[in-house]
Amino acid sequence: MKAWEVAVNTGPDSSSGLATAGFRTAKYMPAEWYQSNTDLYHKAFASCEQAEHGRVEAKDLAKHAALAAQHAQQASTATLGQRLKDIHFWKAELQKEIEDLDAETGLLAAQKLRLERALDATEVPYAIATDNLQCRERRQPPDLVSDEVERELLKEAELIRNIQELLKRTLMQAGNQMRLNRQCKEICETDWSDKVETYNIDDQCGRYSSQSTNTQFHPGSVKFEESASTPETWAKFSHDNIDRAEQEKLASINLRVLIDNILHDVSEDLKMQSAAVNKAFTKRCEELDDAKHKLEYHLRKVLKETGDKEASIVALRQAIRDKEAPMKAAQTRLYDRSFRPKAELCRDEAQYRLISEVEELMESVESLKKKLLESEQSLRNLEDIRMNLEKEIAVKANSIFIDRQKCMARRIHYPVVLKLAGYQ
């Protein structure tokens, strides 16, 4: 409290005499009173002027703050809009990659199904080849030979086994590639899902404004998260996911082309080998037919010759028997002439002729008997040859039956090329 503001006793009981002398010394002069009022006026005026100036400044500051807040909000909204565009771009890229991977996996699955069908289809040719080999083991000597047909059948069986191993390895490769495709697809789907969620969040954030009624204070949200990514790492993450997906998609496309080439080559190789086996069978059957016909021709000749030889033997035996009567006559003549008396027992010309006749007859009989023995041996040889020919004809007939009726008839059921290529 200032000195001039000290209370002065002016009540009715106060004294204006000497008793109040001490109080008068504490009073102000009128000039001081005017000066005090003037100072108070000036202070009031200055305070009002200062307050008015502050009010103007406050109004300007509030207006500026409102404009700054509006501009900041507009800038943030624009930044969110740009961010939405970036998110939409990568979301669209990821969605396209997901659709491409899904389509590619479907195409690869179709090729894998072709591989499985082709592998199943090889069981029939392999069963035919092994059955042909087993059937031909029932051929009889000397037809049980390692001929061109057997070599081609062994080649066919080995080819089918190699093809089956190749198809199994390719099936495993296709399965692994489909698994990698699905893994990349799942990664891209997760990234896409995150992008969708983020897009919805940023889209909602972009719709907030000062007039929104569903906003509230979140003081702790101003800080950056330690695990937050940068725009560069954010874009790189999606780019790497798409890049890996593209690599797997390209690998899947190349594998599909490889599978197509494998199935085409496999079907062609099996077709060519089957044709080679059929050609060898046809040639072998023709050789067997030719051999059988030749054997039958020689059998007919042997049978005819056997009949002629039997007739010849009968004739020889008859010829030998026919020499008995002349021999008896000649020997009887000689016997009777041995009883001629005395000098009549002469070695005349008739005697020499009769002796010569007997000797000639004996030589003739011996020749006939010798020829008969030779003919009988020749007949036995012909019988042996006939039996051998008949046996060989039966062997050839058995071989023809095995090759033509068993083997070639079974090969009619050989799968068509489309089935071997996995289309059926």
C-alpha cells in the first residue's frame, strides 16, 4: 500500500488541534493528488491500449493458427491421398501377381495331371512288353532264339522303365514348384491383405476433418514406432515379394514347357519303339511263315518219296522172289545133268552156260538184296526226316501262334499317342 493510500481519521470525534499535528505530515498535496490521478489515467489508458493491441494480436494469431491448421490438415490429407495412391499401386501389383500365380499354378496342376495320366498309361505298354517276352519264352528249340523281336522288346521294356523314372522325377519337380508357387502366393496375399487394411485405415484417416465428431485426443500417438519401416524399405518389401513371385512364375512356366516337351518326346519315343517292335514281329512272322511253308513243301516231297521208296522196296522184294524160279530151273538142270553117265558127263557149252546162268542169277539176287537194304535204310532215313519235319513244322506253328496270336494280338491294345501324352 502506498503512503497516500493510508487511511486518515476524519470522523466527528477527531481533533483539528495540536493533537492531529502528527497526521498532517502524512497527507499529500493537491498537486500530488492530481498527479496520482493523472498517472492512474495514463496507466489505465496504456493498459487498455496494450490490451487492445494484444486482442488484435490474439485475433490475428488465432486467425493465422486456424489457417495454419487448415493448411496443415489439407497438406496431411493430400499426403494421405498420395499415400493411398502408392498403396493402391502396390496393392494392384500384388493382386495381379496373386492372380497370375493362381492361374499359373492351375496350369501347372493341369500339366501335373497329364504327367500322372502319362505315367499310368505307361503301365499298359510295360505289361504288354513283359508279357510278350514271357510268352516268347515258351517257344520251343530251335525257335527259342534271341532274335530281332526279343532285342526290340527288351529295348521297349528298358525305354518304358526309363520313361517312368523320368516322369516320376518330373512329377516331384512339378509338386515342389506348385508348393513354391503357393508359398509365394501366400506371401503376396498376406502383403496384399496388409495393404488393404492399411488402405482402409489411411482412407478413413483421409476422411477425418476438424468437423468430424468421431475424433479424440491421442497424445501418445505422436511418437514413431521403433519397428516402423521407411518408405524405401516399405516399397522394397513389396517389390521383393513380387520379384520372388515373378521368378517362381517364370520357373513354373519353364517347367510347364519342359513337361510339354517331355510328354511329346515320350509319346513319340514309345510310338516309334512300338512301331519297331511291330515291324520286327511282322518280319519274324513272315520268316516263320516262309520257313513253315518250305518245311511243309519238303515234307510233302519226303512223303511222296517215302511212298515211292516203299513201292520200290516192294518191287525189289518181288524182283528177288522172281529170281527164285529161274534159279530153281537152272540149278535143277545142273543137278539133273550131273547124273549123265560116264563120258556123257561132259563140260560142254550147255554146262558152262548153266553155271554162268546160276552165277548171274546169284549176282543179280545179291545186287537186288543190297539195293533192298539200301532202300530200306533210305526209307528209315526218310521216316526220320519226316518226323523231324513234322516236329519242326509244329515248332514253327507254335512260334507263329505265340508271336501272332498271343503277342501281336496283345499289342493291339497298345495305348494311343494322346493317352501316352497324358491327354486322356
